[in-house]
Amino acid sequence: MKDPSEEGAVLRKELAEHPSLDEEAEKRRQYVVANRDRIRELNRLWRSEHLDRARELNRDSMRRAVARRHREAEVRALGRERAKRWRVEHPERRREYQQRWVAENREKVREYFTRYYEAHREEVNARAAARRDADPERTKQITRQWAERNKERRAELQRNRRSVPEIYQAELEANASARRLKRSLSRAGLPPKRIHVSTAAERRANEREADAYFNDPSRPEHLRQFTVFAESLTEHMLKNGDRMREFADAYVSSRARVGLPSVSVEDVVYARAVEIVAERMRRVDLLTGRDVAAAVRSTKAEALRAERQDQMDVLVKAIVVHFHQYSGRLVAKAEMENRARAHLGVPRVPAASLVVQLALQEVIERVPTSRLTQADARTAARIAGLHIMISLESRDVVDQSVHRRALS
């Protein structure tokens, strides 16, 4: 039996040399189509009888196929390299060609983009948002230019939006409420409401920061360390603040004596407090400089509040004690004040309120009030007045009880 590949090669050579053999080739094709199963069986029989030769022919065919693929790959690589060099050398012509092709194939481009967008919607939106965020001024300019070019389209979109009764009514109510608030603030002499309208880029940046913050696997331990550190720092300063300031004053004075640059006493106090608290804690490896600064700010605010409360308590106590020590003089002075007011035609002031005010004026110079405001002083006077009234009522009750027992 003849080798089918050799027979096919001979047939192709004869057809090439003798074009008149086309009829015979057509007859052969018809024979192959009509006897496909018989030809397949003959090929199987030949392969079983000439296995080594079949394998050799198969190896030759595979080598030729691999060589052909290599040649084709080299040709494609050379073509890509030539095209790349041409694009680099002729950027204007390349741009003109692309623009011309896009102009001539609008439907195709729209179809390509639609198909790609449907398959990669999230990626396309993310890249577009990143471009807008990278250059917000350019984004605003493009938006303004689009609005100027498409005024009718913009008006149509606005009409469509307002065609929904619920949306239109909500917009009217919001505008009316804003106008009422503006008029109310103006009548009260207050500044208008200031609203910072965050852009889409700012909102996306905030969302990214929030995701990074809450998705951080070390965040629970970080929050625990920050909470413990802030609470420990506040507790330490409330307990040892005076002693820490004495140390800071001595340290600043010693620096001045040796000619070193001056530093803030407050900075020295909190730097030393942070060092002490950090040494006492078991873990502070996740705390950052921003965390330490936030803890220091919180401690300062709490220390200021505690100092203000202490001064308020001292002032109230001093007013009450001063009243009980000099009540007779204060009452007489208050009566003289009311007589003078009546003489001048000024309305009288209740005696109790006037006595407390006089006591406050006499005491306030002798107690620390550096953290108190005028409103705090008025609050202290009201609290002291309540204490005085309660004590006087209690004294009256006791005096009446003693008097009844004496009469009985």
C-alpha cells in the first residue's frame, strides 16, 4: 500500500504542472466525499502495517508546523515593531488616521464601547472617577463647557426632573426653609448659615479613608491602645498636674541659666507626661504621632474643664462662707444700695440677690478665677444664692422649733 502523504504530494505536483488535470482532481474530490469511510479504513490499515513510517511522517509534520508557527510569530513581531516605529515617527499621521477611522465608524465605536462597558462597568467607572479626582479644575471646566454647549439639553433634563411632583415639591420646601432660616438669622443679628458643599471627589476620598480605617485588621488593637493611652494620660495629669508643672518650671529655668533656647512649660509638661504613660503601658507600638497629639488635646481639654470646675466650686464656697461671716454688714449694705436706687428712681433689687452680688464682688479678688468667664461668675452667684437660701430656711426652721419648745 502506498504512503497517502506521498500520493497526495504527487497529485498536487501533477495538478500544478498540468492545469488540465482539474477535471481529474474534481473527480478525486468527489470520490473522497463519496467514500470517506472507506478511505478512513484504508488509512487505518496502512498505519497499523507501517507504524514506524507513520510516526516518522507525523514527526516531520509536527516539525514543519512548529517551524511555520515560529516563522509566522517572527513575521508578526517584525510587523508590530515596524508599526510601533512608524507610530513614534509619525504621531500626527497616526492621530489623523485614528480620528478619520473613528469618524467613519461611529456605530462600530459605539458598539465596541457599549460591549466593553457592559463587561467592565466597575473598572470603567473607577478609572473615570480617578481621572476626575486627579484634576478637579479640569473636571469643572469640562462640566461648564458641556453646560454651555447643551443648554437645551440641560433645560430638558431639569424639566424632566421637576415633572415628578414629589421631587418638585421637596425642592420647593427645601428652598423655602432655607429662605426662612436666612431671614431668622438676619433678624437675630446672627451670621448666615455656612455650609461646605463637599464635591464627589471629596466624598470618594472620605470613603477611601473610611474603608482603609475600618478595614485595617490591626484597628481594634489600635483603638484599644489609643483609648488606654488617652485615659491614662488624662488620669496622670489630673492627679499629678501641679507636680509636673513644678518640674517643668525648674527645667525651663535651668535651661535659661545655662543659655539654652527657651521652651514652653506646657510642652515640657506634656512631653514628660507622655513619656511616663508610654513607659507604663504594655503596648504602644500601633500608636502614631497623630494619636499622641489627639490624646494630648483631649487631656488638655479635660484638665481645663476640671480646673474650671475646681475654681467654680471654690468661688461658690467662698461666697457662702463670706456671707455667713459678714451677713449683717452685707444686709445693711444691700439695704443702703436699694435706698440709693430708690432715690435715683431705679427699680429695687431683691435683697437676697443684692447680698450675693456684694459677697461675690468682695470675694472674687481673693480666689483664683483665671479659668472662669463672666457667665461662670454669674452661675456661681446663682448657685451660692441657692445655698444661702437653703441654709437660711433651715435656720428659720430650727429657730422656730427651738422657740416652740421654749414656749411649751
